Amino acid sequence: MSSQLLLTVAVHSYKNPEMLRMCLDSIFEHVRDISFEVIVSDGATEEETYMMMRHDFPTVRFFPFVENVGFSALVNNSIEHAQGEYLFIINADIVLTLGGVDHLLSLLQSDSSIGVCGPKQLSFDGTLQYTCFRFYRMVTILYRRTFLKKFSFVQRHLAWFTMNDFDHNTVRDVDWLLGSALMMSRKSLDIVGLMDRRFFMYMEDVDWCRRFWENNLRVVYDPHAVIYHYYGKGSARGGFFYSLFFNRLTWVHIVSAVKYFRKYWRKSLPR
């Protein structure tokens, strides 16, 4: 690994070349004054994406996959090929802003106890997205996916889960961060390891952050770094009964949750 290369920005995409273009344009516009490379790992690559990367972004290291290999496989591929001392792992539906990457880098460089950090994420209309959470309890999945979320006691639990009890304007240790934007050092990754491939999609970020905590590496939310995120929430569309019977992503989420709780059955939380 070259000692001159400070940062790898690793982008993960799936059948959305328009958003991928916006993401890449924002990287080259707003990441300044540091040595960096860009990697794109793309699932079920289509011709439009392949041609765009070849002709419009020739300096980006592009890894196309014939099949939809899942989020964790894309991330692991990027990590295995990254040459930077630090890695910024983002989805293709992320748009960076000026200074965001610098804030996260400064945070990691200033405190070796931090294993992974993530920025404040906003929708394109400027509203806050809740991207830092407390660890799941088994009932959390039930509450989020059923009509029970209409009850006040369930709403209180979900507010606890999504950390609605603080203003999201201060730097804070959290249980886990949404995997759409995470920055970490290579040293921390060497300790914690890659994403768990048992999670095809969903829960892999929860599991990963938990493993950082298990290795005494903090997970930190930094609101001074701001990015925009087009968050589709595909597994939540159509209401409970529609999702349960017709939305494949709902079932993927449920299966991942089962794997997660089976993995950590009878294990105490790391914090």
C-alpha cells in the first residue's frame, strides 16, 4: 500500500447510473487538498453504467459484477482493493458537500480510539435523516414492521431506537451507524475484519458496528460532516401486509434480522 495515498472513497451501486454520476461528480468537486482514489463496485452491472464509467470516469477503478452479489460483497471487494490509509464507504445515492470528508478524516486522525465514524445525512429537501441508532431488540423488528407502531408505547420504543432523544447536532458515540456512509482507518479494519457475508443486504452495518465495539473501537456520529442521501426505503413500501406478501426486500430484511439475532444469541451487548 502506498504511503502517499491518504484516502479511498469506495462507492457501491446497483442499477442507478444517474445517481452514480451525481455521486462521483460530488466527490471530484468536494474532496480537495488530499491524496485520494475512487473505487466503484457495481452489482448486476448494466451496459449504460459500464459505458459511463469507461468514457466519463476513466480514472475511477471500476469493478463490475454480472450478478447482484449483495451489499456486503460489494463493500468487501472495495476494501480488498483499496490502497488508502483511510476508507470512506458510501452508497451511490450519496452526494458529498464541501468539507464533509475533511471533518471525518480529522476526527479519525485526532483519536485512535474511534474505529468508525459517520456524517449527518440530509434528504435533498434539507430534512434530517435518522442514521444513528441503538442496538436492535427482537421486538424492534416486530414494532417497525407491523400495525403495532401506531401504539404510543411502541412509538416510544422506536424513538429510543432511532435516538430521537438528542438534537443530532453534537458529536456522539452511538451503537451503530447506517452503512450508507462510513469512514474508518485501515488499522481498524485490520482488527475488525470485513463485513459478514452471511448478510446479503440489511443488518450488515449493525453487525459490523457491533464488532467494532467488541474490539474496543468506538462508533461515532459527527454532525459537522454533512452529506445528502437519496434514501429510498425500498423494504418499507406499500404498508405492512403488502410488504409482507409482495415486497422481496421486506423478506430479505427479516431473514437478515433472524441471522443477526441467531449470531448474537445469549451474547451481551458490547456497550
